Amino acid sequence: MIAVGETLEIRKEGKAINHTVSQLKAAYKSITADKAKETVVAYEPVWAIGTGEVATDDDAQEMCFEIRSALSKMYGDDR
């Protein structure tokens, strides 16, 4: 399992997508395509843990789209 997410400060700065995709790329840096197929990505917005702030469906959908897009660019569309 690969867990990625951003803090409230990063989100408020408008850098959530770049930050999270950078985490993803770093985590998969040395993982082959065959091994990548065996992984699961968990998006957890750190800012939504115990802060009273809540991630909306749109927040999650946007980030999941970006994560899928990044993995597709890294490993091809069948990931």
C-alpha cells in the first residue's frame, strides 16, 4: 500500500495536487510495472484528520483522477 496526502497548509497554498503526485512518484520510483500492479494507493488528506475540516467528494475525485493520470503516465493505461 502506498499512502499519499497533503497538509492543510499545502492545500491552502494550492499545491495539493503537485505535492501528492510528487509523493506518488517518489514512492514508485524504484517499483517495476509488474510490482506496481500489486500495489494499492490510499489517498488520505492529512488536513481532514482531527481538524474538523472535511474532504468533499469533489476533493477526493479530483485527487484520484490526478493519481490515476500519474500512474498511467508512469506505467501505461493498464495500471
